[in-house]
Amino acid sequence: MGRAAVPSGASTGAHEAVELRDGDRNRFGGLGVSRAVSNVNTVIGPRLAGIDCDFEEADSIMIRMDGTKEKKKLGANAILAVSMATARAAAQERGEPLFRYLVPKDRYVLPVPMMNVINGGKHAGNDLAVQEFLIEPVGAKTFGEAVRFGAEVYHVLKQILRKEFGPYAVNVGDEGGYAPPLKLTRDALDVISRAISQSGFSQSDVRLGIDPASSEFYDSEKSVYLVDGRALNAGELEDFYVDLVRTYRLLTLEDPFHEEAFSDFSHLTKKLEGTAMVIGDDIYVTNPDRIRTGIKKRASTAVLIKPNQIGTVTETLEAIKLSQKAGLSTVISHRSGETEDVFIAHLATAVGSQFIKTGAPARGERVSKYNELLRIEEEIGNDAPLNRIGT
Ligand code: 2PG
Ligand code: MG
């Protein structure tokens, strides 16, 4: 028996696998998934019945059955749910935890959590252009300690925001971070920096990162980025980021440029070498072909991995292996529209990912991943180190 639920994003990349929705306005405003469910029950299910319980076999059958590059016939949401459920059933059959089944090895290292504590962009109803402001407790020794560091900063941040901006400022956005009425990127980074020091942590205990998700504020007609009340070209935007890295010691910068801007990514990656990591999300969409292009062009230091951008567990693992082989770090990530499914907690452990990005320590669908990682830490026992982050 294996069960799985798949997520959905608000700031999706143009090249993601297709999430099949009904489009029937009378049900769930057109967002129903009865066609995807029926594909699972009447098309995929009967074809897979009787095969060995093996996700790789199931994935290759489903990829062939679908036959399209973007999985638009059966829907990546239908295919991924079956793929994850099959992996889970196989682990169950072998009596093993999912992470051990996905990648069997002697020693596992746990990911550093990237916690999104202030939400902006498409994830919140405020004026911040940048979508995510993340805290990264790289100075913690264990995963449990990292969660504590993050939770303490998150709650001190709440007190500061409430005191300075009133009670509305601590309403939360899609990923559990606060959505205060701030306007500028620097305002958000300032207030988080204060929360970190007021919690008693140093700048090296808890680092900062941002995901501007910049395709969302890119004006392709004028080739400018609309951020913080200004219209910046790629060069000016790069200067803006370099300044932020210098002032706030940012550790990670995700999707700094729009999703086709490989050469702008490469330029920034080179400039920040040894200082901050550049992560590619919408530019790669967990697609091995696009990651290969990124590797060739040295477009980033890290790759964001979202299973539902590509649509099977097999291809997700391929994207991770490819990135790791090229010396890139990985960030296993949730979506803004998440479920309580904890698959990514196991995936991050299985592959030894440097990071997991799964929201603030708030809202059940985010906390479920942190809780599962705490259980995994317990299961591994004393030999459960946290990944050491280089930069
Ligand atoms: C991102 C994600 C997850 P969404 O851009 O990294 O945080 O957002 O799921 O909306 O694409
Ligand atoms: Mg992103």
C-alpha cells in the first residue's frame, strides 16, 4: 500500500511539466482535477496492475504511455502521484523507511532547512517584489537544533513586526512567512537581521537568502525588472544583488534573473563565487536537459529540485544525480500550494541534499516536513550530521 499527494505552485516556470486541471468553471473554479484522477484510475492503474512494485519500471511505462514531452496527455500531477505512491509501497513492502529505499547507503546527512519567514511577490498580499526571504541556520549542529534556531528567530520576528507595524503585519502568506506591509527588499532584510541578533544568534549561525522569483517582475517587452519602485536592466539588477550580498551577507540568491537568462545567471554566479550561491529554479524546472545547459554555461552554484516540475521520481533523481556529478549543490523544495505529504523530507535525506526549502515553521503542510525530518534524525540515531555548507 502506498499513498501520495502532489503539490502545486503559484509562481510556476514556463517549462514545467503540465498539471492537468479540468477547466470546468462549475467545479472548483476550473481547477478541479477529476480528469487527472480518472487517468490514474482508468488508464494508468489498469496498465500497471500486475507489474513488480518498482517506481522506475512504473515511471518508464507512464512516460511511454503519455508520450508527450510535457506530460500533458495524462498530466504530471497524475503521473507523479502514482510514481511517489509506488515508491512508498515498495519501501513498505521491504519494511524500510522511504529514504533508505530511495538511495540505500551506510551514512545519511541531513539537509539545512531554508525557512521562508517573510513572504512577498505572488505569495502574499503586500508590496514586496521579492517572493521569499529565507533564514538558513547553517551554524546548527543537528537538524533538530536547526529547527530550533529557525523557530526562535521566526517568533522574535513576529514580536518585532507586531510592535512596529501593528497586528496585521503578522498575518502569514502562502508559505507560512509573515506578510508585513513593507515595500523594499532592504526593509525586509533589515527586520530579519534584527530578529536574528535579538534571538542571540550571530550572522554565521543563521544566514539569509532570497528567492526573488524574478520572472514574476520581469517586463519582457521593455527588458526591465520592476523591483522596489525602479525599472532595472540586467546589469543594474546585478549591482542591486551584489550590494545586498555585501550588506546582509546573503548566502543564497534564487532565480535572480528571468527564466531564459542563462548568460545573466552565469555572470552573477562568477561574480559571487566564494561569497554567495546562485540557485536555479524556474530556469531549470528540474528538467535534466535544462540543467545540462546550465552546467555547460556555469549558470549557477545550485539547483532547486521540485518533483512536480518534471513529473516522476525517476527523473527527479536523475536531475539530482546530474547536478551532484557536476559539483552543484541541491535544494529539495516544496511548492507554495503544498499538501501534508512528506515525500520531500525523505528525498532530501536520501540524496544528501545540502538544503531543503519547505517554508516557515508554521502551517501544517510546512511543519509536516520538519516533523518528518526530526523523526528521520531519530531513526538514523547519533550518526545524523547536518550538511556543512561551504560558502
Ligand atoms: C519557488 C516556489 C516554492 P511556487 O518559487 O521556489 O517556494 O514557489 O511553488 O509558487 O513556484
Ligand atoms: Mg523559486
